[in-house]
Amino acid sequence: MAPSGKIAHLKSAVTGETIAQLGSSNLDFAAMAHHARTVGGPALRALTFHQRAHLLKAVAQYLNERRDALYELSFDTGATKADSMIDIDGGIATMFVYASKGRRELPDDTIYIDGGLEQLSRGGNFVGQHVATSLQGVALHINAFNFPVWGMLEKLAPTLLAGVPAIVKPASSTAWLAEAAFRMIVESGILPDGAVQFIAGSTGDLIDRLTCQDVVSFTGSAATASLLRGNPNLMKNSVRFVAEQDSLNASILGPDAAPGTPEFDAFIKEAHREMTAKAGQKCTAIRRIIVPDDHRAAVIEALSDRLAKTTVGNPRDEATRMGALASLAQRDDVREKAGMLAKEAKLVFGALDHVGVANADAKAGAFLSPLLFDCADPDRATTVHEVEAFGPVSTVMGYRDLPHALAIANRGAGSLVASVFTHDGDVARKVVETAGAFHGRLYFANRDTGKEATGHGSPLPHMVHGGPGRAGGGEEMGGIRGVMHYMQRTAIQANPDLMTAITKNWTAGSKTIEKDTHPFRMSFGDLEIGHTVWTAARTVTLQDIEHFAAFTGDTFYAHMDEKAARANPFFPGRVAHGYLILSFAAGLFVEPAPGPVLANYGLDNLRFMKPVSPGDSLKVRLTAKQKARRNDEYGEVRWDVGVYNQDGDQVAAYELLTMNAM
């Protein structure tokens, strides 16, 4: 649809030329919400987590093959090629991670089992289980200007995996890049109709139409987040609001990281990178550089030296290390905020009103010099702990000792990330104890993390991205935690048979299925949940125990010394090895001939419940607990295994994992 209503002209951050036009007044927001809820939602919810994960992977592959076109458009946002890779490649990689996690950590089902089974009655006939199911509304994604691709994809990945359709609303100043990536997703034809929609411009009355089944996921300023949170409709309907706000992130040079140490060098390199990557327009960028008083001058000198060697200019040039800010308005805002910082901190590098640029017009483009401030008294200062200049701006401040450093860091009143450069484990522990409550992520770096570490400013899809207080109080990504924002957790109370039917996960105490055919002889498709076999019994002898001890080298006294074993309050005398019990159990239930079972690749939740003495007789119950299709050739089967003695007492329990042919 062509732009309509009040038209905004989107301009290149480098040349000032108009790139695109934007306007959304002709959009029917009621129809968009209705389409998502009645078409996109049902189509996504009809798919299992694994099927949705396959869609994510296909979308990521499609975008990955078309990155060059996105890079070219990204230059006009002011981003260098390296900046664009963080945005574009990072967003695609996030989708790949969620696709992988969806297949590995979620069931091939539409219901997610959250946590363990709760025994709610003494006899076991009444049990409880938390499950999560897809919300039946729409997710409104309101994204920031600084990462138009990553910001969109890192929200879409967990949302679609949860089975919820999304309406994407990017920030206006770089919307053309987000639109190009979104258009590719639509043109791929991979996602069901209605799974994703896009708004370029105002959201109109859409927020007023949201219900308890909808979610608002927001990235941006605290002021905008506060305005949105206060919407009467959101409050009335308790609409979920996930916020990731800009924050005054800190980086701390540890007391042990003196000049000349690898930690000091890494600290300077990281501070420089965070000031200049994306021209400092990162929600995770280092705004406060907290260093020992004795090293303040050395830090300023070393960091200023690196900044002086940083080429600012046309992001299309390979020699450029820092491009432009996203817009002239953004540049002016950063200048204004930097001017506020200058009232209580000294500018020690850069200039507020001019910058030398390479192969570009400094006046036409949104270029700004890196600005490094020095705050001599961070305890009495307030602005440096409250005002963020969202650009290549950071402030050095000194500390007396570690508690003082952490007190300064915590004055940010909640941030997305703080980094600590130290080789001292006691320092790291103290940081977590004292500052963990104020930060969504703590990044520790030293000489040992080396090149494998991803850096202070890199939120990873496996980990939570968010923070308390000023950072918004939300949690994006975080692996499967991010998926849960778009699902409803429900407590289920039922008898074991109904619980098995609900979860498709065999529940202890529910009915079992016993057939003439051993379950190991059943293909994946034919095997039923609850299919059970009881084995014959086997007596454990003292000779078995001694042979196992000699064969394995496990001669622990409880197996070999009667007197010492009796002195142990847990044992009646010499007892069988736990792994001897497992070995005998496998020997009792295994089917030796070739068949559908392709591999035994592990066991979970092993526990030994009662000692096994010489003369005890063991038998095993093997029950098909859960199935998960992996591909067209095989699937995973989880077996519930119980080992019992001659009195019917359970002596061991675990879950066996096998791969079974289709």
C-alpha cells in the first residue's frame, strides 16, 4: 500500500537525500488485528513447535541468501559494513538459533510442559502440571531505529515459535531497511497467511484494540515506553507489555587490571568499540567507564589515542570505521544531551559542533565526533547517571575501591548490561552479589575469554536481553524464556490418565499398554505412549558385585567392605553398585536383534532410591513416555524406566533416550 495521510520523507543519514516516504493513515487497523487473530493465529497454532521451528529456519535461509541487497540499503542508515553485519547477520543468526532451540528444547506438539509433575495427593490419583499454550491474539512489535533488521527478527523468532502472529512497526527513520527485509519474508511464501504484517508510520488506534490475548513488545526510549504503558486500554485488559529500554550501561575496569595487563588492553579495546560501532547507537553501548582512580589518566590517554585513529566518514568506504548517526534529528538530540553532560564532566576528546569526515559532507550527513568525557566527582554528579546521549558518547569516572565502583554502577538505576574486566574470581563474585540486581546481564572478560567472547554489547539469543528499572523491566530472547512471553502458563490438575491425554507425556500412575510385541520392536510411528513391558527378574549375587568392582575398578568400600558399609547409615551392609543396577536393567529390557531402535544416546533424571543387597531380585518396567519426531527417518523416544526389588519397592528410576526408525 502506498504511503497515505501525513507523509514523512525518510532521508539518507549520509547524504541527506530522500530515500523513501512513509505514512499509514489509510491502513485499517481493526482489519489488521482481525486478520491476525482469525487467519494468522489459527494457522500458526495448527503447527507444532517443531513445524514452526522449520519455518523459522527456512525464513533465515531465505534472508541469508539475500543479505547483499540489505547491506546496500543499510549504508544510508549511516551504518558501515561491519555495523550492518551486526544488524543483518545478527538478526538472521537469531532466527537460526531459535529454529534450533525449537527443535531441541520444545516438543513436537502444540502444548509445552513447564516444569515437573506435582503430586497433589498421597495416593497419586490427583496430580498437577504447569503447561503453556499459545496466546490467541496478536503481538505488536514496536522496534527502535538503530537495529532495523535485528530488532525485527529477534522479536519475530520467539513470537512465531510460540504460534502467535505479529504486526511489526519499525521506527520511522530507518524503516526502509526493515521494510525491505520484511518484504523478503513475505515474498518467500514460507509463513502462513496472516502470520506477519507491517506498519510504516503511526499505529493509529491499534493499541486501543488490544485484548488480554495480545502482547506489546517495545524497544526504545523510557519516555515512549512510559507513554505506552499508561494507555488505559492496556491497563484495563492487562495487556502484556515487554519493554527493552535504553540504559546507562557501565564497564568496570577491575582493581587488578592495571595498565600493561591483558585485561587493561581488552578494556580499552572494548570501550572504543562500543563508542564507535553503530556510531554508539546501541542500547547496550557503554555510557559510563568506571576505572580505579589511579588509572583514570591512563584510561583517558589510551582511549583517546584509539579514538583519534578512528576514521569517521562515508560508511560505503572500507577505510571508514564509524559512519553517521541515523538522522540529523538524532545527531541534534545527541549534541543536546552531550551538552548536558558537559555541565558536570569535562570533554577530553572530540568536539560537539564539528567533525572531520572522509568522502562525505559533514553538514549534509548526520555525522558526529566521538565524545569522551571525564567526570572528576561521580558521587556528586547526577546527569551522568541519568541522561543518555544515544551516540558515540561515554564518560570516564574514577573509583576508590570495588564497593565504590559497584555503587557508581548501580546509580544507573537499572541497565541492560555491565561489563567487568578482571582476572580475580573474588572480584567477579562480589560484582554479582552487589550489582546483579541492577543489571540484566553481567559480562566478564579477561585474558582467558579471548576471541571466543562476543563482547559487552552483544545480546545473544540464548540469554536474556533486558534489565530492571531504567532498562524497562522486560526480558527479550533468553532462549525458550522469550517464547513464554507469547504463551499462557496454566496449572492443570487432573488424575494421571487425563494428564497423560492432555500432555501426550506418560504420567506415572496412568494406564499402561501391554502387548505381545516388545516396544523395542515397534517403529516410531506405531509405538504408543504408555506401551509398557515388565521384564523377568534377575537375582544380584555377591559374586556379581565383586566381579563388577574388579572389572570397572570401582572398589568403593560400600561394595567391598561389609563392616565399613554397615557403619554407613545409608547401607545395611555391602550393596550393589548403582551402575551395576543400570547394567542389569538394560540387560533385562533390551531386545538384542536389529530393529527400529537405532541408538541409545543417554539417560536423564537418574536417581537411586533404595540400596540393593546381595540376594535381592530385580525386575524392570519400561514405558514409552514421550515421542518427538526428528525427521522423516527417525524420532526420539523417551522411556520411563523403573527398577524394582522382590518386595515391589522401587530401587532406581530414570528416563532412557533412544532414536527409533520411522
